[in-house]
Amino acid sequence: MLGLLLRILPFWVREPLLIVVGAVFGVRIAYLAVHDEEPVAAGIALVFLVFTAVRVRTVVRALRARRKPEPVDGGGGGDSAGGGDGAGGEDRTDRADGRDGVAASAAHQSEPQAAPAPPAAPVAPAVPEKEPNAWGQAVAAVAVFAAIGFALWFGPRILPSEDAAPANGVSCPDLEEEPPSAYRDTPGAVTGDVLCRALNRPDLAGLLGTPGETATAASGDNGTAPLTDGKVAQPEAEVTFDTYTVNVSATYNDLTIAQYVKLLETGGQRDHQPLSVLGRPAVFSSDHTMRISIDLANGASGGPVEQGPLARTLTVALDREDRGGSYDITVWSESGGLPEDGVLLGIAEEVLPAVTGPAG
């Protein structure tokens, strides 16, 4: 199909088209070859650029040929050839004219004189057909296909595809189930969808200090706090990487950060550190996660609850006045290693404004 299209296109459309396509693809592939250090791509770019140079030379030669005047052939040869025959037959023509003259005179006297013929109408000179402007065709073709090349080059950057994979590798699932009634009864309560979208950021791996990693799982949940009979909303979201797992939850109860710090001290928690985050009271704490084994071979029966790896949690008040409720940002790893506290602070400063707004 492409070959047929190129054959039927006029020269001054086809050649600029080939030049534009060759130049666009050649320069683009050359850029990618230099950026990615790919010698094969560099060879392909060289082929496109050489092909483009050949087409440019062809157009230049055609333009020079159009400017060069064509030689005009003379008609003197036919006249000289006919001169010889005229000299040889001059006497025979004169004698024939003499005999014909007598007969013509007699016929003229016997027949009435005919009316003179009207003068012939002048013949209008033929208008030469106007040839198409080669420069106009060339400029128009270059402009059209330059626009096409621009769209092909910059289109994906300006209009990213909706089907493109997320920058961090996974997407948050849609929670189709209706949240419990505790969410409707709590003004300003967010859902697990909101928390997951706020946490599942393209730069989350960089915030964790592992910029080369890609998230392997993301989830959200519209749960309720334990031991509250489903009356306290507690949504959460979790994103897993090869090194760390990050969990963000919100608890809409009446427990303030000041009261929580006293509970930590009463329980013998020594590794806690009160501070302020985004103008709100906050506290760092550490505790072990819980690990539950499920035996799928025996009807998915639950096994014993075991102590999991150590986790570091940053608890931040829902508002600046610390009127009750909090966000928990927890990070842990299967190896037991934990990031610096500054990592959790960086995650909180990026994630929480996306949930509650800058002044939340």
C-alpha cells in the first residue's frame, strides 16, 4: 500500500515527503541511540540520514534541471531540401500554367462572377497551459509532513496514553463495596481509595531511599477500628516494594496525640519521640508487626499468630488543635531493617496534604 502511494504521488510531493520522514526518524533514532548508548540504533539512524541526503540531492538536481533553458531546433533543413525540386520543375510548371490559363479564361467568360468570400475570422492564439509551481508544492509538502512529524514526536509527551502503565508499576484497586455506616456518620472521613491514591505516588520509592525499585502491590480497605463494634472508621492503604512496605491508616476516634503519648509511657514504650509535623502534634513509636499463617490445604484455617518484623510508625493528629483521631504512617521490611525517621517525615509531608489539603 505504501509503495503504491509513493508511486502515484507527484515528484514534488513524494520527494519532500521522503526527506521529512527520513530526517524526523533519523534524528529521533540518533538521539535515542546517544541517550541509551545503543550502537544498533545508531546504525539505523545513519541509514535514515544517508537516505535523506540522497533524496535531497535528487531534488536539488531536479530544480537545477528546471531552471536550465531547453535548446530550440531550427527548420532550415526542410527549406533547403525543397529548393532543389523547385528549380528542376520550373519550366514544366510554366507550360502547364499557360494551357490552364486559356481554359480558365473561357470558363470565366461563360460563368457569372461569384461574390467575394468574407474575410476569415482571426484565430486566437493558444494559451499555454500553466505548469504547477514546483516550489509551492515542495513547501506545502514539507509543511504538512513536518506537522505530522511534530505530532508523532511530541504527541506522547503532550497527550499521554490512558492505557499507559502507572509510573510506579501498580494501580490502586477500585473498592466497589459501600463503606460501613461509620464513614457516613463521621464528617470528613476519607476512604481506602483516597488513601491508596495519595500513598501510591510515582516518587514513593525515592522517598523511601530506594529509587530504583518498583512497587509490586497496592491495596486499600474501608475497615473499622477493632473493639469498637464497627462504630469508628479506620481506612487504610498499603504499598509494597522489594525492600520496604508502607502502610497509611486513619483512625477517627477521640484519642488525642497527648493521650496516646501517655499510653505509650504507661506501657513502657521507651522508643517514642514527640514532635510536630505540618503544624500538628505527632509522635514516633516502634512495635512489632503481627504475622498470621493461613493453611490453604486445610480449608484456609488460620494458624497461630506470630510476631513479625519490627516496624516504625509516625502518628500525626488529624488537625492542628489535636481534637482526636490520627494518621499512622508505618514502614517495615521482612529483613527487619528500618529507614531513618526522616524518611517517614518526608512521606508524611507529601502524602497527608494530598489527603486533607495543605491546611488540614
